[in-house]
Amino acid sequence: MDHTDPRDTTEAARTPGAHVDTFARDHLPPPDQWPELRFELPELRYPERLNCAVELLDHAAPERPVFRTASGDVWTYGELRARVDGIAHVLTSGLGVVPGNRVLLRGPTTPWLAACWLAVLKAGAVAVTVLAQQRPHELATVCEIARAGHALCDIRSVDDLAKAEIPGLRITTYGGDAPDDLLNRMRRDVPDEPYTAVDTAADDVALIAFTSGTTGRPKGCLHFHRDVLAIADTFSAHVLRPHADDVFAGSPPLGFTFGLGGLVVFPMRAGASALLLEQAGPRQLLPAIADHRVSVLFTAPTAYRAMLDELDAYDTSSLRRCVSAGENLPAVTWQAWHERTGLRIINGIGATELLHIFISAADELIRPGTTGVPVPGWHARVQDENGLPVPDGEPGLLAVRGPVGCRYLADPRQSEYVRGGWNITGDTYVRDADGYFRYVARADDMIISAGYNVAGPEVEDALLRHPDVVETAVVGLPDEARGQVVVAYAVLRPGARRDPEALRAFVKSELAPYKCPREVVFLDALPRTATGKLQRFKLRTGVGRGDPA
């Protein structure tokens, strides 16, 4: 049975939206450049009118906890609803925000930032959540692309936003003492009554999520109200399977869709709670797990590896679910975590363009070294450059489709990401005969050296099996004789000897000789974005080569 959505085939056929400011809808890609959307699960067939903030806020009992902080504060669902309503009143009555306006959100990961996000959506506006670490020129670029006219910003994060001097942007801070502070206005100026949510269409734009800028100009990804629920009703409901008593926590910020799903959407959809940490590196996560009895953890492979050395110092017995995404999870990291904790890390691949995870596996279905299988509600295949499926066991481009798809905001790169109705993620994968998908490399990270194809992640996995290697990244650098040479960047444990030949010999003992790095470059840290993604393009400049070991 065909469960594509006829409302998505032409603009004329779409449900009338609630937006007064129609910028977001007006700058969707042409319908013929959209991916095919599929709604095969019954729970994905949402009503035409839908406000996802209402869906997340209103189904849990008001006395149940929803957000926790490191200091021990606990917000209930009832308290969150009241605060969201107060912020929404200020947005619409005090600041003049109308449905469809883009509202920038900036600050550390706190319950107030989450409340602002929900209030923007409840008011029918479009949330544009950015990272607290982003600098003025980055913020200016985001506001230029999204045409943001309003910003709600934690007082501690306002300096760089003010320095950006963005034309037409009205900044309202929260958490400060000024009379016009958002929270002071909420307490002083708005009626103590519920806010009537804007009657948005399910396919009204709810948020613009920006790619993390590992290469080039960031792309704004337009996501609908129904998309926010779809990621919970697929990956979370069918793979993660949370309980209402779960306590979620993790490292990704809310400006990163991995964090938005894992720390706000998934727990709220399940009526559970989340511990929102302003500082959430490996050194903060372990004590937080112990102190707050965290049961569901979201973080990146590097964090799981970094926490291994400190596990014995903390009680992590409350953990029952560990999710990894953002980068490929090496099998050696999975095995080490399982040996130490007895927990099977749920690996997954997601994309800002698709909002969250679409290939994964849990429990007895997990096969270490693979990403998993398509999440219920999603389809995936491996294809060649011409869009034709390749046989199992052969590498090719990962193609995905499901209830959420890529829609870039007025960006010509739409036609690169969506081809023939499929979302092409830019990853090279292999599917085995049992339908499991194994990551090979980013499509542009495959190294071709003297006619041999070398997948950087395979070499990275081998290097990580060396006891002194903490982090590593392998890239191809230009070489006149070979076209490219394999160069490994490595971060070692404190006190370890920087011996490139020893590491090269180790890799030769693990892999075919042609895959061995021609060079090993030692760094104190690998370059990463504010969301923790590796910036391989910086390594391709040859940084650190020739430095003394």
C-alpha cells in the first residue's frame, strides 16, 4: 500500500497554514525537489492541524517531573506549561511576534531555554536555536539566512549576539535583573491564564535547524510540526523505547538536533524527565549520572571512550540505555563499554536534514561494528552515483527516505542532497545480506592512494585498538606519486611516547599494509565544531605536519 502523503506533492494541495509571516513557507524548495515522504506507521498519520508544543506539553500529569538541573531544581509538567504560556504571552502581546516570525534562541542547556523553544512553537513562530559557543560572524550568518527578527537569549550569552550587530534583530534577554528581562516581564506584565496555542498546520514550519558547518556555509533545514513528533514516534518509540520514569541526560546542546530530540522531544513524548546540564563533557556526565540516577544517556563515541577510565569512581548502575550518534561508533569502543558496564550502546546515524536517527538497532539486534537497520517508519538503501542500488556487500552512497525529509531554506544544494526522491546523506555504506548497514566513510573521505581505496574509519578503528591512542582521525593528503597518502592524526594518553613508527607497525599488524598511514601526526586535541563534530577539512590542510614529535 502506498502511504506517501498527497498533501506534499504540490504547494496548492497543502493544508492552509497559520503563518502570518510566510517567509519560511515561501522559501521551501520547489515541490519537485522534495524527497518522497512516507507515513507507513499508523502513528505517523497526523491530523492536518497540529501544534507539536501542545502535544509535548499536555499529555503528562501536571505533577510529574519534566526537567531537572545539576543544582537539584525540578520542574514539573504543570510548572513548565505555566512558564511556557507566560513566555508565549510576552512574545505575542509584549514583543509583537506573529505566527511565522523566526525567533533566535541562544543560551546554555537549561530548562528556561527549553521553555523558550516550546513557547515559540506554541505561539506559531519558528524556532532557530543556535549554540552558545557560536561567534558574532556565525550568528550573523544564521540570522541573515533565516531572516530572524527576534531573539531570546540567556543573559550570560548575549555579548557575542550583541556584538554581531544584526540589522533588525530585537534581542530580549532572560535570567537578568533588568525590568525588560523576559522573565521579569512574564511575571509582571502577563495575565495568569493559559495561552491558547496557535492552530498551526501539521506542515507549518516549526523550526529551522542549521547544519554544524563542518564545511562551507551552513544550511538551514526546515522542519514541520509533524516532523518533531515523527522522530519520537519512530526512533524513540520503536528503538529506544523509553519509560515514563526514565531520566534522560546527555552532552549535545539543544541547538544540535541530536540534543533537541534526546533531551526535550523524546523524554516529553514519553512523559519522562530530562536532566539538563550546562556543562556536559565526559567529566561532568559521570557524576551527574550517579547523583541524579540517569537512566538514558545520549552522547558521542569520543565521550564514551573518554569515560571508560573514570567509570570505577562513579555509580552508573541506574543506566539502562546508552545512545551514540554524531560520528561513527568504533567497534572497539562499543566492546570496551559493554565489558565495563554490561550495557549495549545503541548506535545510530542521523542528520540535521532528517532531524534525528533513521538507522539503528537495540538490545539483541545490535551487531557491533554496524550502525544497524532502518528504524521502523524509514527506508534505506545503498546506491551508486547514478541512483541505482548496488549489490549487498558493495560500498555505495547511503540513501534514505521516511516521514521526514531534507528541505533546505532557499539553498541550491537541495538538488545535491535530494536525488530521485531519496535523501543522499553523503555517507559511504555497505549493506550486508542480513540487511545491516555498516559505515565505511563519509563519501568525500574515501582515500584513493596508488589505486587502492582506503576507508579512513577502518584505519581509525585499528589505531584506537592501540592502548595509548585516545582519539584519532585519518585523512588523505595530496601526493604527487600516489595521488593521495594516508595520514593519521592521533591524540595520545598523557605521558605516552610519541613514536610514529610504533603506531605504523601496530596498524600493519592489524590491516593490509597498503592501509597503513604513511605519516602519523600527533596533536594535543583534534579540531571539532561546537557540537563536537570532527572538522576533517582542517586536517586536510596538513596542520601539524613537520612538527617535532
